[in-house]
Amino acid sequence: MTCLVTLNFIKSMNIDTENVYYYVSEEAGNTIGTTANLKPFDFVSLKDLLYALMLPSGNDAATCLAENVGTHMY
């Protein structure tokens, strides 16, 4: 669902996923479970976050996307 919401957000805002970077919070970087090994306090491109969300099914990438995209939805 995080992927679907993010893709809809990208389309509606006409975002260039290679040039938009999001901050990885401490909470996202320390998420347990399947991860993409994101490090807290890094900046990661939206394209790389989507890749990390879909390929290794990274919980940390999902958390990072939810924190960042979710704040811009409304």
C-alpha cells in the first residue's frame, strides 16, 4: 500500500524521482524486520527508496516513505 500511495503521489505532483531526496529518520533507519539497510540521518533519493521498498521489501524504506510522503499528502 505504501508503494501505491507513493506512486500516486509522484504522478499527481509530477515528481522527478531521481532528484528528490528524503531524510532517513532514526526510527526508519532502526526499523526491524526485512530492511534495505538504510542508515539513520542519511538522505536517499525517492527512486532508491522505491527500489528498496519493492525489491528487498524493506520495512525501513516503507517507514521512510510513509514519514516523508505522508506529510505532503494533505
